[in-house]
Amino acid sequence: MSNPVIEFNEYRSRMNAKILESDNLVLKRMFNLDMLTYQQGALDVNVKEMLGLVSSMVLRCDDCIKYHLGKCFDEGITKQEIFEVFAIANLVGGTIVIPHTRRAAEYWEELEKNNETK
């Protein structure tokens, strides 16, 4: 039986490694900037991840949505909080975000299932 969370994380890790193996300075700096941006600072990590999730939903990037959902889950963001994030994304992005919200809600359920089997 397939596991969407594990499959996504494995694919992301494998492909990120291939990209970084290219030894392209610009790509390395972009990846590093991304990592540094989401570290603890004036804003808590959980707030930054929720902001990243809203932005990803409005920009309609399903891979980014999955990534930020996983990070939000790891940060202990509750289902109730996630659905408020979904509401903000839909308000800002409009109804075009609804299909991404469906997939995000489905992926959140997968994160919960994975946590139950640990």
C-alpha cells in the first residue's frame, strides 16, 4: 500500500540531493536562503511555516503546500489552526485555491494517519 507522505518526502530528498550535486552556486545559495528563512527569529518557526503555507496555497504549488503542511504538523500546529490557515489562503487567493485546499486537507489526513502508526 502506498504512503503519500513517505513517497513525497523520499522524492523531495532524492531530487534535492541531485540538484545540490550539480554544485551550482546560485542554487546552493537559494536552498540555503530558504533554510535560513524558516529558522527561529523574531517570528516563531510555526508562524513562518503557516505563512509559507498560505503563500504556497495562494501561489498554487502543491509540492510547497505538502512541504509546509509537513513542517506545520511537525511544529505541532493543530487541525483547527490549519483550517484557519486554509481560510486565510482562500480569502487571499480566491476560489481558485479551493482545489488546492482539498488536496491539502487530504494530505493533512495522511500526516495524521502516519502519526497514529508511529
